[in-house]
Amino acid sequence: MAAVQKAARWSQILMGLVFLLSGGVKIWEPVLFFWEAVPHVGLIGLGVYARELAQLAMLLGALEWGLGLALVCNWRPRLILPVVSVLMLFFVVLASLALYRGGGANCGCFGALIERTPGEALAEDLAMLGLLVFSWAILARGEPKVWAPGRWVVLGGTVLALAVTGIRLLPELDRLQDSDLRAGVRISGLNLKGVDLAHGTYLVELFSPKCAHCMREVPRLNEWSRTEELPPVVALNSFAQESEELKEFRDRLQPLYPTITISSTDFLRLTAGHGYPRLALVREGEIVRVWEHNAMPTIDEIKAAVGF
């Protein structure tokens, strides 16, 4: 029985560390988590309140941090373990809905640190729920060993997490009201294969391979790609690389620039309220200028923006 209790305790500690990591990422990048939360609100049928509930969800990071500390410290396990298990069950339901409805939104559990599909998130969440239920079933039976400073570690850590969330969020509040693709903002949270937007200067287009206007822009972007004085063009979309839509787009229009897939969540974050195509001049990771689909620039305008 001692071995079982030890295993349950280690499961509890492991899940505490997972919650600390998950909460820490949300605390440090609250804006990115806001945009991760928006599509998930729609999954539970409350899309009309998506922005309001996503703003409220930004408190989840501090909650997860406090729960993680409680699990590691074994503070009030008879209360904390069922609470965390119910929260994990909620995450399982969200992942199941995303998988069932075929959503391309990546799981926001670890923010931009790790992007996972709904299927991957569901498998991991079920495994973690199992660990929590196992710990709950074993550790809630006996009298827990109380660590005196545990209460203050949990309460102090939660308050600190709330403070850091506020400090990180307040200067960036305007990023919650409109698309996150705007001049003066550092473009972040994107995992692009073969392209590092943090180094160098790029012309970044947001497009859809099903958009007629986007298709009409390909010859212009091809011309820019052949112009040595201009930065390289990178086009981002939310369609899988093996999708028929993207394959047909490439075969028919022959773009001379890379067409890279990002998550539908990131695509929403960069196009919300504006549509597509959108074009941004990005220098060393910072957005310098943005052009909308109805006012795309000429070569001379791009050269002026770049500084030629």
C-alpha cells in the first residue's frame, strides 16, 4: 500500500508541475492566451460573448498556478484534487468538441510554447485526468501530512501570478480590441518552418487559398519576389500543407514565395476584423506597416516603407 501511496503522490507532484507550466505560460503571455481562448469559447456555444469570456479566461493562468502549487505542496488535497480533476474534465470536453467539430484551433493549454491538435490534446488530457483521479482516490483516503507554510506558498503564489498577469497585460490592452497584426507590435507566437521573423526584414501576407482576391494578388507577390531590392515574401494561411485547396492553389498559380501553414487560432488573431489578404512589413520581429486587401501597396510604396 505504501508503494501505491508513493505513486499517487508522485502523480500529484507531476500534475502540479504541469499546471505550473501551463499557468506560467498563460501568465507571461496573456494576450496570446486571449486569442487562443476566443475560438474555444465558441465551442461551448457562447461565441457571441467570445471576447468578454476570453478576457475573463485570462485569469485561468493564475488559477492554474495556484492549483499547481497546491498539488506540489500537497495543500488541502481533499479539496484541491477534486477541483483540479473537474477542471481537467472541462479541458477534456473542450478538446472533444474541437475534435468532433473538426476545428483547426490549436490547444491553448500551453499557449504558444507548444501547439497541439485537438486529437493530441484530448489524448494528453485524458491521461492527465487519469493521473489526477488516481491521486484523488488514493491520497484522499488518509490523513494528509500538513506542511505548515503550504497555505502561504499557495496564496502568495496566486497573488503574485495575478500581479504578473496584470503587469504583462495592461500595456497591451489595445491588442485585445482588434487584430494582433498592427504597426508597433512584435509578431510572436508563430512557429514557422524555415523562416525566423525575429531576424531580418520580411513582407508577410495573410491569405486563404480559397479567396478569389488572394488569388488575384499572386502575380503581384511573384513580381515582388523577383525584385531584389524588396524583402522576401512569406505567405501564411490556416490550411494544412497536404490539403487539396492549398495544393490546387500552388499548382494553378505557381507562387514563387513560401506558403506556410499556421494554426487557425493564429490566423484568426492576425486577421480578426479585417479579412484577407493582409500584408505586413516585419523588421526584426516588429511590425512596421500593415496594408489591407483594398489598399495593397506598389513596389515604390514598399521601398519607401523599407527605407530604400
